[in-house]
Amino acid sequence: MGVKLNSGPTIEINGLKFTYPGINGHPPPGSKPLIEDFNLTLNAGDRCLLVGSNGAGKTTILKILGGKHMVEPHMVRVLGRSAFHDTALTGSGDLSYLGGEWRRDVAFAGFDVPIQMDVSADKLINGVSGVDPQRRAELIKVLDIDLSWRLHKVSDGQRRRVQICMGLLKPYKVLLLDEITVDLDVLARADLLKFLKKECEERGATIIYATHIFDGLEDWPSHIAYVANGKLQLALPMDRVKEMYKLSLMRTVESWLRKERDEERKRRNERKAKGLPEFEQQNEGSSGDVRAVNNGWAAGRLNSTIAGEENFVFSSNRVLRQ
């Protein structure tokens, strides 16, 4: 027997527009928005599948919803509050974002280095306080976690299971998932999806799940949202989508992406025929110059991406040697 769901939407996106800021904190003049005119409403108990090609903007949308990027308060409302400005949303656990691997930047070693510390799964999972023991035990069973695992000795899939478990230990009202099952085997993925579906049906949680893996998802989502070039192309209940396309979930999404790719190729050919660059610059100013959109440093580079700037460590060493 499911719980009585709250009235009113849990997620409201109204006219969302977003451009990554430049080094001064503002979008470069003339830059093209990455997300534009995006509208979506979901209610308690909804399970929305977010689909689209690589680079469509799915991760950025989830991060905005998770309060990781600032937008105008009226553009994104989660549980009636601003996702970015109301820090109590994530602090209370009502809003939870789970995506990517555990990674960190290591000075003079690299960016996005996987965390592989010598610690047991037992210490990590049981070290989280304020957790219902029954829920903890259920998640350990669902994800088939051996508490004796040492994180620096297990596989990527086993490490991901521990990460997912820790992210789900405390009950949430809104859960954002970004490709979190990519490392899981068939059984772990099926059991996790079953658990998440129960969370929506019994507790009234709302879940948005971005993925490119559709095995076992045929009957999982209640809604599907298709994004292309930062714009929402379609957002419908799954029952309606099945009636319209009469194909499997994978074949339906494949047909959307193939049509999108063909249209993009046609646009590129037209630009080439006119003598224009094959790809439009995302951050062109009115004068046509490409402007820097980061803090001056990029992964894998020792030199600044900003003219006239130097790497502080290397420039300091040269000064000391002189």
C-alpha cells in the first residue's frame, strides 16, 4: 500500500536559461546559452528518465537542480524552494544528488583522480550517523556489499556500490541520478532499480535518472524527458510515449537520437557549403574573438589558457634560479 502523496509539484523548472560563467563570474558577451527555455514539472512519486545525446546538457541540468550552479530563484524550485539559494535542501537530505565517481584533484599529479583509499566498506557505511539500521541493512543486501571490502583493492563496480549505498542511506524526497549504474553488473543494477521504484511508490520520492543504458528500464520510469542542444524536446508520461511510438524504450530513444544526428549533419554540411566553420564557437564575443571561460588553467596543461598569465609554480622557480 503506497503512501499518500503530497499535493503540488516537487520539481518545477520554469524558463531555465544557463550559460557557464567566464573568469569574471559572468557569461562571456555574445555566448550561446547551454540550457535555454527549459520547462519541466514533476510530482511526488514520479520517476523521470532524462535522455539525450552526449553533450545535450543532461548533467548540467541535474547539477542545476542539485544546487551546484546558480540560476535565478524562480527558474528552479525543488520542494517549493530555490535549489541553489536554500542550502537546507541538501543539508537536510531532502534533496540528494548522486553522480560520477569519487574523484579529487591532486596537486602536480592530475585532475579527477579516483579515490582509492585503504579503508573498509564497513567503516564508511557504518560510520554515517543518524541512519535507520533497517534501511542500512536493506541497502547492503540490495547492492550485495561485503563489509570487509578494502576500497583500494576492489573493482570499479564494487567501489561504485559502496558510493551508491552511502548516497542512499538517508531517506530523500528528491533524488537526482547521473549515470550511476554504468559500473554495475546486471544483478546489482536490477536490484537497485527495483529498490528505487519502491522508494517512489511507498515513500513518494521523486527521481530523475539520466542514463544511456536502457536494459531493464522498460517498465521503470513513469515519465521520460528528451533533451537536445540544451532544449527540452519532449516530456511525457511513459504510457503516452508507448502509445505514440509503439516501440521498445531503447528503439524509441534511438529513433530520436538518429533524427537529431541527421539534422545536425545536415546543418554542418550547409555551413560548410557556405564557407562557414563546421562547428559554431560556443563563446564568441561580438568582435569574433574566442574568450576564456575558465579560471585560466585547464586539465593536462602547464600553461595558462589566458594570454600573459603564467603557471605560478614554474614562474616562481625561474625567479628563484635567476
